[in-house]
Amino acid sequence: MASVLVVGGGGREHAIVDVLSRSARVGKIYCAPGNAGIAQQAECVPLKDTDVDGLLQFAQAKGIDLTVVGPEAALAAGIVDRFRAAGLKIFGHTQAATAIESSKEFAKQLMLRSHVPTASYCAFREFSQALTYVRAGSFPTVIKYDGLAAGKGVVVAADLAEAEAALRDMLLDGRYGEGKVVIEEFLTGPEFSLMAFVSGRQVCPMVAAQDHKRAYDGDKGPNTGGMGAYTESFATGKSGLSFISDEEYDFAVTHILQPVADAMADAGTPLSGVLYGGLMKTPSGIKVIEFNARFGDPETEVVLPRLESDIFDIFEAVADARVIPAPTWRDESVMGVVLASKGYPGSYSKGAPIDVGPDFGERICHMGTKRTDEGGLVTAGGRVLMVIAGASTMSEAARRCYAAVEKVHCDNLFYRKDIANYVL
Ligand code: AMP
Ligand code: GLY
């Protein structure tokens, strides 16, 4: 039986640990740093996800057979390159390949070269040039910091004043560090997430999911890391989303994910992990909003429960740069509701006690929780828990999910009451 190390400590990693624990080939699971929920299924190791030296030493000392990387920061820090150089097996992209997420301009140039549909753009380092460009354009316009900004480096500016403030923040005040901005055409339409396991030129798409990025019901309020997600059964088609037809799903795989995998391989930086397409169904077809070089969070928590195949076989094939055994998916609708600390995505307090009833009955992924010295469960982050339920129909999944949410008692959490309403 293999021993596996999962790097990261959020809901996404809890979902990964959960599917790994179902694998016939996996014995011991470690997770660094993990969280209070993950600790029920894996041994948590107090190492930060970017502590590459510490993680490498740990993996060597424990004879870890396979390491699986969750967060982009660890990938961008070169964890995969270091593990491979030391002869260790690891699932995730190299530092060079992670540029598909860590540099917006790199991603845009690659899309342009490969004829992948996306918003038109211009990149700037100079504040005055960027300002001249937005002045000459129309509004709304989209301004993105060209680097990792924990999902916060995007401003949809309604007018010149908002655009100028964003440019000032990013180019003059160094809010996210040194760097350029990408200014994009504003696109409209429903967004969805399509992830794939990629081994070089081989792309194995997962079922698609939709994330709910705004904090409050009715898509109101500030952007967050994601307040809930869902994926629908095959009764609505093969994509996993009723508003994405089979043809649109095939288009996204053939004309978006595949050309990116090919271009990365051609450039000598092949992909070896998850490629996440943040896509939009616009009036003129499916277009790319962004790529990520990792599993999405919270999409992973609803997509992976549908995976029928043994995920260890997939991870190992990718880590070995071998052909991935084609994954199969359960015909089930799954949805998940995020419970977040009041105040999130702004400032919030931590340490509120959480009581999850004993007869909970549904899956729960911990996103930001901790045990106190006395053993009590408390909040320890912005997004705290995600409650997940699957059923043959989305309405039944929603009913069960919200019934379970009611069983979580904590006076400092809030959640959206309209997850998956779009398709109900
Ligand atoms: P990103 O981090 O690139 O996914 O952007 C965050 C959010 O900003 C997206 O989920 C979209 O809602 C919005 N956004 C980004 N780019 C565009 C665009 N070109 N047009 C319209 N909305 C966008
Ligand atoms: N759910 C969006 C992301 O993982 O970036």
C-alpha cells in the first residue's frame, strides 16, 4: 500500500484526502499542514505548503510514495522541480508550467498563439501608459494584476475613476508587489469551471462545475474565493451543467484545454497536473476568463465525489508522465454550500466554537478550522466549512445539503441560500 503526502490545508485538500482514502492502493495519508477536519482522515504535519525544504525532508524521511500538491503557491515555489530532482514522485506542475496561472500575460500570449478564444487585452508596466489606454477605451473594463494575488488581483472597473484607482493600487502603490497589469475587454455571460487531469499532451476532462463567487445571495456583494458550487447529473448532458451543451463541452476540451496542453508541451514545459479553465459562455461562444494550474476550490469538493475511478492511478500516471487511465464519473448531482466567517471576504474574527450535530449524515469539508487545546472545534479562516450532498436530482441534493447546513451551530458563520438556484 502506498503512502501519500497531500500538500495544503483547505477544503480542496480535504476533498483530495477523502478520495485518496477511498483508493484501494493507498495506505497511510499525511497532509501538510492539513486542518481539524482533515486530521480525522489523515495525519497532519505542521509544515507550511511553501516550505519546500521541510516538505522534501519529510517525504524522504517517511519514504512517501507520492506527493499531491493542492495550492498554487507551492507549485509556483518550485516544489515539483525540487521533488523530481530528488527522485520523488509528485503530482503537480513544474514552476515553469505553473506560469499558466501565475502570469496572466504568459497565459494571454499562449492563448493568442494557440487561437484559444479569450478577451482581447493589452499589458502595461507604466501607470501613465495604462491610464492613457483605459481613457481611450470603453467601460466597464477589466484590470488584472499580472501575478499571484490570491484571487484578489482583478478589478472590473465601471468608470475611469475606478480604473484609475485600480491602476494606482497595482502599478504605483505596489499592492501585490512589483509587476505589470493586463487590461482586458469586458465579457458577459454565465461562468463555469472545467478542470482536466493533464499528462503532457493528454487531456482527461472532469465534469464541469459552477462556482458562486459573490459573497451574498443573488450574486450581490464582493468577490470571494467561492461561496458554493454544484455539478449536475448526466440527465442534462455530458458536461455536468445543463446550460453547457455537449457541443460546447467538446469545444472547450478541443479548442481550449487541448491547445493549451499542446502549446505547453511544444514550449518544453509540459503540464503534469490539473489544468483549470475558468470559462464564460458569452454571446459569441465559450471564452477563457483565466487558467489555474491546480484544482479549484470549492469546485473540487463537488467534482471529486463523482469520480468513480481510483484517483491514485490517475495521480501516479501523471506523476510518471504516463498515459492516464480514462476517468469515469458517477451519474449524480452534487452541490456544496460554504459557511464563512461573518465579515468575509473583509476582516473577520477567528476562534468561534463550532458544533456539528452527531447525526450529520452528509459530507463536510473543512476549509479553515482548528482544534483548541481542550479539543473543541473553532473557526480559523474566512471560509470555514463546506457542506456537500449528492443525489440523483439537483433539487434533492439541495434539499439534503441545506438540511445538513442547519445542523451546523456556530454564531459567527454565514452562507448563501441560493447555491445552484440557477438550475433549480
Ligand atoms: P479571474 O481571477 O481572472 O477569474 O477574475 C475574477 C472574476 O472577475 C471572474 O470570475 C469574472 O467574474 C471577472 N472577470 C475577469 N475577467 C473578466 C472579463 N474579461 N470580463 C468580464 N468579467 C471578468
Ligand atoms: N474557485 C476558483 C478558484 O479555485 O480559483
